[in-house]
Amino acid sequence: MMIEFKNVSKKYGDTNAIDGISLQIPESGIYCLLGRNGAGKTTLMKLLAGHIAATDGDIKIGGKRVSPAQMPDGVNYIESGSAQFNMKLSALIDAAAELQNDFDRDFAREMAKRFELDTNKKYKQLSFGMKTMLTAIITLANNSEIILLDEPVLGFDAIMREQFNTLLLESYHAHPRVIIVSTHLIDEIAKVTEQLIIINKGKILLQTGILDIDERAYTLSGHTSAVTPLLDGLNCIGKTTAGSVMAAHIYGDRITPPDGVSIEPMSLQDFFIKIVGGESK
């Protein structure tokens, strides 16, 4: 189901939360939405879910315009910290199944058991992380065509984050659809996503595949006098210097550096920091 933003802006007073973006998501997949705090990630998701209206531009899902007056079918948006009714977990899962025709009750029960959620406990008896995991399970058991997860792993420890990634992959493989995940844990989400959307100051900086970054994002390191001449014609997205040594961060075609200059792949987190304007030294 095609998702399309065309010249979309959203203003809050004099602030451009979303600034004239155009974006297409043409097919199913797990998409990672990355951006700094205040970059516009949550606003973009709320616009797509029809929770808020765009100031300018058009948003369409499957060719149908999206707005609060025309809220899209098949879109499930869950914001970080979303709460549930204070019922037993088993009752919450059953209630979700009754309310949603396409809810996968067996998947939800299996995931709750696997992640050691006591379904006899009431919601308020859970830790913050367990509450968040339950919400993620209920959301992903809903087989909506589009799932929007806004910072879904807040409050998770490392083991729970790994469990969430497993849950995300299993849900997608069972029911392929568009899943958009907003997160700050950049290198961890790279394990499960194939597509990346980077937003900064309300604008889309980049939409590409993770493999593209693996192949094209790299660092040249060596004596400044040896590295500097290599940068002519390269897309240098940042430099780090320490004394007479330079590390130049490149996004583009790879080169074969001369002796004395090393080439290393760039992690997704380092790439993100550089492309959104991280400080160089």
C-alpha cells in the first residue's frame, strides 16, 4: 500500500515541525525513522495516522487522502508510554481480539508467554518496561496494513530490546506490512530494518537502504597531508582531527586509498551523527 507525502508542512505557531517534505513508501518493510529530539519524527507519524492535520500539502495512503476528517483505515499508531486499562493481561489480550477483527490472539498469547509476562497480573502491577512490552505485543498482533511505533523500547534493558527486535521480525514475517519504528538506539535497530529514513529539522535528509550505507559510508584515516588531497570530488560529511592526523567521513563511492591512509566502514550511529551535523574536532 503506497504511502505518499507531497510537499507536506506542519506548523505550530511560528515553528515548522515538518517543513515541505515529500516522501514515498511504496512497499512492505520495516522502516527505521531516525532523527534528533525535536526533528519531527512524532509529528510525521501523527500526520500519517490522521491524528493531526497538515498545514500544507497532501498525505495519501493507497491513493486516499489522509486527515483528521478522513482518518485512514488499517493504520495503528502507538506513542511511547501509551497506557492500557488496569485489567489482567489475559483480559486485555481478549479485549483487543474482540475489538479488532484482524487481531492475532494466538500470536499475542505466544509472545506474552515467551517474554515471561504474567497474564494473571493486572496492568498496573507491571514494571514500566513490561507495560511497554505488552503494548508492543498487542500492537503487533493487530495485523493492520501500517504499524507506527514511536520510541517503542523506552524503559527496556538490553535483554528486552533484543526480545523486542525478535518480536518485530517475527511479527513482520508472519504478516508482511509497513512497520515504521522511531528510535534513538540506532545500531540496534539496524539488525532488523532494511530501510532508513532520516529526518532533521522537519526535512527528510535521506531515504535509503541499510545495505547502501554499509557499502557507501566509510572513514579515511591518516596524516592530514595525505587525506586532504583525496577529498576532492568525494562527499565528505564530516572530519575529525587530532594533531596531525585526520579522519574524513565519506558517503559515496569507495576509493582505493594510497599507502599510509586506512579505510574503515562507518557504523550507522556514526553515519547518523555526521549526516545530521554532528560536531567535528
